[in-house]
Amino acid sequence: MGEARKEERVSPVKNFFAGGVGGVCLILAGHPLDTIKVRLQIQPKAAPNQAVLYSGTIDCFRKTVAREGLRGLYKGMGAPLAGVTPMTAISFFGFGLGKRLQQKEPTDTLTYPQIFAAGMLAGFLTTFIMAPGERIKCLLQVQTHSGTRKYSGPMDCAAQLYKEMGVRGVYKGTVLTLMRDVPTSGIYFMSYEWLKNILTPQGQSVSELSVPRILFAGGVAGLFNWAVALPADVLKSNFQTAPEGKYSGFRNVLRELIREEGLGSLYKGFSAVMLRAFPANAACFLGFEITMKFLNWLAPNA
């Protein structure tokens, strides 16, 4: 595999701040379809002669808005929004750090496998913030189905989980989050860097890439990421929202899903995921790149 085009000096600290801005952009653009994705993933199998709760993405969207209004699409956003700034900041910091660790000189060009490895480091570092945030978000998104309002918001959900099960309850699903995020973060960053390089006109720097091309590269990188991540994400959503004691581990979730609904169950919510992935990740990388340009102007030698 070839090398990435030569780029400017990598600054993990700048990546940290720019990544935080990118993460906020990602959540604001993508949370409504994330809510739909989770509800599609965890809806129970229909009984004989009974229709499923949601027939697809559009049906889930329509019923959610009809029952709960537009605010229903943003349920559970507090947890990822509160966690997304440090999470994406650490993700982009980890990516920048991973690149710096592999460079002998600050401006050395990295190969795509090296960029993939840097991305995996980013996925590993973010898991310890991502896992509890995802656990709380999923519980808030699906509690409507039970007919009772157990949690009043993200902080109440976190407090109740800690009171009932301690730290283990808050971090339930961490292994599945690692399985999802470590390899897919490698794919995510590598595909974005690859797309930026092939979209950069000959003789120009990747830092001069136009906004439409940044949006396209970021959006397609998001599609690549979720095409690989979705099976682990389905397992994680089901495991994190299941009653305590139902599953002893992700293998039990996998066996039950395949036994009851077949392999297709691992791609529940596929259309919602893909519809969300492009705009959310396009917004994330655009926010990141604009902030990086500002930081490079503000402190060019940092």
C-alpha cells in the first residue's frame, strides 16, 4: 500500500482541541438518526401474526415524531454531547500521537498501514469515555418502549446505574466498544487520509482542500467506518440495554440474535446508520479542519 501525501507537522495538542469541535458538530448533525438506529436495533422480534413495531427507518422516524415530537429524536443527546467533546478530542489527539510516534522527523510521510495503526490507538484511548456514554445514551433512547420513565436524564441514569451496580454497571459493554472502535477507528482515519490525498489536485497541499471535498472525504470515511462497525454496534446496543443478568457476555447476545433473527440481525438499522454516517462525519471533519486552520494561524510553530 502506498504512502500518504506529505503533510504539515503533526500537533497532537492542536488535534485535541480541533477534535473536540469536530465531535460537537458530529453529534448535532447525527443524533436524530442515531436515536432511530438504536430503536431499530433493539426492537423485539414480532410475535406470530403481529407486525413489528417499526418496519424501517422512515416508519421509525414517523412514529417517533408523532408520539414524542421532534424532541424525541434528540433523546439521550446530553450524554454523548457531554462526553463527545473530550471523546473526540482524545480520538484526534490519539491519532496525532500515533502518527508522531511513528515519525522519525516531524514532517515524515507515513504509509497507510501506519495511519491505520495511529487510528487504532485513537479508538483504544476513546473507549474508556465512549463506553459509559454509549451505555447511558442507549438506555435513555429506549426507555420509552417500557412505558415507564425510569431515568430523568443522563446524570440521573449514571447515578442510578452506579447505585445499583457500581462502576461495572456504568461500564457495561466496554469489551464490545473496544471490539467496535479499535479496528474501525483505524479504517476511519486511514480512509479519510486516503480520500483527502486522491482528492487533492496535483501540486497542491492537502491543507488547501476545498470545503466540498473535505465534506465528501469525511462523509465517505464515515460510511466505511460504519460498514465495518455495525455488527459489533448491534451486539453492544442489545447487551447494554438488556436487563441485568440476561446475558453473561456478547457471545450470548450473538447466539440469541442469530438463532431468532438470522445473520441479518447484525445489520439492524443499516439504512439509519448509513443515512447518519455521511452528514455526521462530514460535519465532524469539516469542524476539525476549520479549527485546525485557525489554530495553525494562531500558533503556527506549536
